[in-house]
Amino acid sequence: MTMSSPTPPFNFGNADIYQCLGPVPSGYSVGIYTDALPWRGAPFGDADATQRFYPTRAYCATFASITDGLSNTIMAGEVIKGKGADLRGFTWWGDAVSISTYLPPNSSLPDIMNTAGYCVYPFQDNPPCRAATTQFPPTNAFRSRHPGGVNVVFCDGSVKFIKNTISLLVYRGLGTSAGGEIISSDAY
């Protein structure tokens, strides 16, 4: 995996990094959702109980709480480490480990960072990014330099290559831990 440390970026679900994406930003609906995108659980959330935001704040997921099934829920995956002052891929920084399946793998749409200072694009071969606004909450995609997709680890410990061409509805379903989606392994 393309990482900066042994800790991979973790799956925060199918919405933004705060796990509560409201109205889908213009241009980001990618043809499936046009209104609010419901967050449907994730195996990870922020550990700091003193902050607000995340529904999984200070929550510890158990195998039993992943009701979509361990083999149907992404646990972690690849990201591209930013160059220059770009902080993506640096897993010592909280937002860099908060990846979701909101954007497709290796999306041409930009990652949305908390501030412009965390993102350097265009610069060398950094993936696209932009600063967050009230309309565009922070969200980061799984990304790799492999042609055609990314490697992800599922909660059952299996590693699978997810193609860039995966149905976005299926991909977002793999990002939820309690969405109730029924996903056949031949769908990805």
C-alpha cells in the first residue's frame, strides 16, 4: 500500500470525514445521489470524546456491530502520500486517516481538505484537492498509483483490488458497516 507509515488510512464510512454528509455538493453527486447522502455506519471514527461531529466519536466497533458482514465492509485501504506541504497520506495527522467511499477509487474529483494549506495541487503528481467550504465538507478518497484501482483490506482480513470502474452504489455500500446492503462478491 502507498503509505507513509505502517498505519493505513481507515474507512470512516460512505460520507464525509465527519460521517454526516448533508446535501451533496454540486458536481459530486456522481450520478447516484442528488440530495442528502445518509451515513450508514463505519468501522472507525475519531477517538477523542471531547469533540463533537462524528457519530462514532469515541466508539469502538466490534465484529458484532459490523452488521453488513466483515467480508462486505472495507476496513482500510491505499492512499497517495502528498508531496511538498501536502498532508495527504501522513497518517500521524487525523484527517489523513479519515478516508471514505464517498468518492470513487482514484477519483478525478478532488479530495476536500479542511484548509487550503493542507493541500498542494497542482504540484508534481499530487492527486487533485481543494479547500473545504460550507458547501464542500472534508472528504478524502482511497487512491493509488496502480493502474485501474486500489487495494483495500476488508474487516475479515482479506485484501482485494477494487477497480476504478466499480459501481459507485456498490462501492459506497462496501464503505458502510450497518447499511443493510446485500453485495455479491462478483459485483466488485
